[in-house]
Amino acid sequence: MPSRRLVLASLGFAFAFAPAMAVAAPAETPEAFITAIYARITAGDGRKGGSDFTEAKVAGRWFTRSVVKLWTAAEAKAEKDGEIGPIDFDLFTDSQDPEVRSVTVEPREATPDTATVRVGLFAAKKPKPGAEPYTTLDFVLKQENGGWRIDDVKQVSSEPWSLRGLLAMP
């Protein structure tokens, strides 16, 4: 019969690594990949934002290698010039002060290796029928390292911008 310590240690290990394993599991569809990201962003009061996904140590999990390379180069240039980096806002909420309580996720275009997913962001937990999102983002995704990764983000509702465009600015 296993000792109580062994059972407790096993349970502790399982609980400690369960969230990491759940996050690391590749999403089968582009919509599932984006929905998983926004499930974390909208958890609680919706003010968490997307910084968990843009930190350098995990960026390769969520973004393509080419975007990570562009971002790293842009950050290095900004630091050298004594400037703020190219992304000075929350990329996933298109804001300075995130408040996203619900989202709509819809597929736009798809091939086996690429996809575009449109996300509408709402500050209300249950938006009124017909309500327009406060911003709309298109996520351009590519298959890489056995899963979907973000290759570009485009704001398509009010003041259009793209992640790649911001990273390429001189």
C-alpha cells in the first residue's frame, strides 16, 4: 500500500503541473486556439489583459518564429535608442487599460496551414443583442511546431494597425 506521503506528493505534482499541461496542449482548430487565449483574458473581472501571452519567455508558444524575431529586434532597437518598445499597449485587448468580459470568435479564412480568425471584444459580460464590439481584431495564424501560432494581428474596426506593421516601423 502506498504511503500517505507518496499519495500527497503525487497529487501535489498533478495539481501543480495540470494548468501548464492544459495550456501547452495544441489546439486542434484556429478558433479553439484563440478561444483558449481569450478564456484566460476574460476570466474574473476581465481586466487581466493579454500580457501573459506576450512575455518573452512564452512568446514562442503563441507567436510564430518570424514574429518573435521581428519583435525581439524591434525591442532591442527601441532599448538602444532609449525609447519605449513598439507595442506600448495590450495587444490582445487593443487598449491601455483592459476590460474585456466577453468575446465573439468567428473563422474568416482557412487553409490547412493558415487561418484568419476574427475576434470582437465587449466590455459587458452579456452584450445586448445587436451590440457592436468596442474593437475587432483579426488574428492571422500559421501552423508551426505542431500547433497554431499567431503570425499577425490586425485591428480592423476603428484605427487600423497590424502587429507586423508596428514591429517593422523604423
